[in-house]
Amino acid sequence: MIDRRKRGGFALLLSILGLVLVGALIIATHLAVSLEHKVAAAGVDRQRAFAMSEYALWSAVAEWDAANSALPPGASSRRIIRATRDSAELTVLRLNEQLYWLLADARVGGARRRTGVNVRAVTDSTGTHYEAIRRSWLEIH
């Protein structure tokens, strides 16, 4: 025969221990999901910053500002390019009479991306137009 008087409180101890373990699993799961969310949000910010820096570069090439052509060699100009919620600072540096260096610096949230490209002035029978030099695109940061 088993003496039931000596086992008093054993089930209560097991149920409290079970509740503590379940609570610890819930907290660990919550922390893991929170960390995953932060990592995903940082990745989205990084992609948005990259897209904005690219947009700033290629829109500057497509819609060339005539003031850039008036810059003396070695001089630079800066302006802000905006698109929806994001913006980028575009720096145009004139290297010589026909060559420019464009640098776009975009910051979204905590992410920062910088891209650059060389642009050449091409003069033909239709006038002067500006085109990116092949293989000159560079992701700086």
C-alpha cells in the first residue's frame, strides 16, 4: 500500500514547474520574433536606401541639369533628389571638360547607401547629351 499522506503537494509542484517552462518558451519565442522583425525591417530600409540612391543617379543622368555643364573642372554641386518618402543627396563633380562623377548618398531609417557613376558628355550632330560610362557604376557603402 502507498501512503498518500507523504506525497502532498507533488502535483502542485509539477504544475508550477510546467507553467514556468511554458512561460519561458513564450518569452523566448516573443524575443526571437521581435529580433527577426528588426532584422527584416533593417533589410527593407537598406533596400529602400539602395533604390533611392540608384534613382537619384539615373534620374540625374536622364534629366541633366544645365548648371552642371557650367561648373569649372574640379568644382562640384550638390542637390537633394526626392521620391515619395525618401531622398538622396546628389553630388556632381566635374572632372574635366567631358567627364563627371556623380555620387548619390541615400539614408533611410538607420540604413545608408552610396552609389556613384561616371558620366561623359557626348557631342554629335544632334547636340550634346550625357551618358553613363560602361562599367563605371560603383556601390561605395
